Amino acid sequence: MPLVPSYIKNLANYVAGKPIEEVQRELGLSKIIKLSSNENSLGPSPRALAAIRLAMDKIHRYPDANGYMLRKKLADKFDVKIENVVLGAGSEGIMSSIMRTFLLSDDEIISAENSFIGFRVLANTTGKTIHWVPMKNYRYDLESMAAKINEYTKLIYIANPDNPMGTYIKRDEFDEFYAHVPERVLIILDEAYFEYASLIQDYPDSMTYRYDNVITLRTFSKAYGLAGARIGYGFAHDELISNLMKVKVPFEPSYLGQVAGYAALDDSQFLDETIKLNKIGMEYLTSELSNLNVQYIKSVANFITTVWESNEQAAKLTQALLEKGVIVRHLTAFGWPKCIRISVGLIKENVRCIESLKHALFDSIEKG
Ligand SMILES: Cc1ncc(COP(=O)(O)O)c(C=O)c1O
């Protein structure tokens, strides 16, 4: 018997966006901006930060394994029972628990090909049969996904909005799809960018209609600026949650993560500022990209994906931007080698990104 199952051995390592320190070390640059991981360039929610500072001297204690305070606050805010709320080390922590809780030996998974890489990595570790359904026009192809449902289907994953495309599924499209899904099949609706998309009229906020087989996942990593604290949450039927609570790593999420999330929920000022800044940044980036005749995919999240002529051009531009101290994400690992994803940053960061892009494009014409 092999020590490591083949489906693990054959996995590729997860390649994350380059950390600022790594680029500083490699290129000897001091002023670097990171627009590669869809984080909040404003920093963490100030209320969360203050709460973390106050809580720091208690980290010799384990956190509440039931996460009562934060779960209760989330339950009150979203008008559900505490029994409908689960916490995790980021929403990816909850995805991992979902796979360990519900998948039996012959169960199968359906999702979109080249959607959120974090889900793909976790799904591949299960060794299950996974139907990766190609996207259509950079959007989830729900019709083809529905056609893949069979007697073994157990889990369907939908990122709404999607990362890395920033496109979303409309309410009527989801309703139509849902009609094809048997009750025994669980649907994960990953709404990591919910706060950015929620103002769009036909965006289906899954909390406004609760189905017993739908698990909604949300996170403090994006709009609340707490990616490093690893704190996410999910809503679902009591029975699903009670089983997830048995399987999750006992003291996940960390004490500081729970404290930060609790305080961040009160930080509506920071949230408003974040959404406003993102709107201004998105308008600026899209208008500049249009002026440059760069193809991009219309996004409702806090990032925008640009489409280039070739893998080579996208790789060269990413490198050229990196050398100018601007970290963006070439989407090769995601399966979109012609695409570069740019997270919306502070106003001055967006300007620097566009100026650097102009230079890089100009240089490539000169050399070409
Ligand atoms: C669609 C999607 N889901 C989940 C996550 C991860 O969120 P968390 O930091 O809560 O694990 C991301 C992060 O990039 C994402 O893009």
C-alpha cells in the first residue's frame, strides 16, 4: 500500500500571490503595492484592530470552541438562530469541514472549471470524482452544471460572485438551476464578495431565501480587512450546522479571529468606506483600461480580470509590473493563462498600477 494516496501525491502545490516581503527581497524594491489577493487596501477594520489589541493578553487561553459570542451576533444580525451559524478559519476552513462532514465514498462534486482555486485545491484532496464544468462567457454555466447531476452527486459549489472572473449569477438564474437540484444534494453558495455585490438588484443574497440544502459562506477576509485573522462564517439548516460543528477543528477559529469578527460587525463606517472606495476604484480602473483598449471582464467584486492576447503577453506584463513594484495576479494557476487579475486598491495604488501598465505596454511596443 502506498504511504500517500495517489490523488494527494499528484496534487500541485497551491501557489499564492507573492507576499510583499518576497518581492522586496528578490527585487530590492522598497515601495511595493499588492493588488494580487483581493484584500482590503484600507487595512483592517479599526474596530477589529482595537478589539484585537485589547484581547491580546488573553491568548494563553483557548477560544470558546462553540464561538458563542460571534455566532450569536451573526444570528441576530441575519435573523436566524445560533444553531444556523458556523464559524471557521476563513470560509475555506468551513469548506474543508463541509467536505470532511458530508462526503461518502461514491459521492461526486460539481463545480465550474477554473473558478475559485481554494475550493479546487480542497476538492481535489478528497479523491472524489469532480465534474468541472467549463464556464461560458466567463460565467458559471448553470445549465450544463445541472445536466451533470446524477445519483452520486452530493455537493455543488458556486462562488457568487466568482473569483477570478468577478461575474455573478442572477437571482432568476439561480432559481431556475435550483429547480433541478434534488434535496439530497448540498449546494455551497460562496459569497465571499457579498458586501461588494449586494447592492446589485438581481444579485441573489442567499440569506433572503433559505433552503435546507444550501450552505451560505461569507468571510471577514475581504470587505472587513481581516484576511490574516482567518475568520469566516456560514449559514445553513440546523442539522447541517450541528454536524459541521462535530467535525470542525475543535478550537477553530482562533480567539483573536473571533474577537476581531465580533468587533468588525459593528464597524459600519469602515464597511461603507470600503464599498465607496471600491466603487470609485472600479470606475477609475475600468475607464482607464477602456482608454488603453485593454479587454476586461465586468466585475461586481473588489478586483477586475483583464484578458490579453497570449499567455506570454500576460506573463511579461505581470513581470514588468512586478519590476515596477506592482504585484498583480497572472491567472495561470487558476487555468486562465491569458488573464491578469488586478485587485482594486487605494486611489493612489490604482493610479500607480495604471501608470505602470501604460509604461509596460509602451516598453513592449518599443521593444516589439
Ligand atoms: C470566492 C472566494 N471564496 C473564499 C475565499 C477565501 O476566503 P477566506 O479568507 O475566508 O478563506 C476567497 C478568497 O480569495 C474567494 O475569492
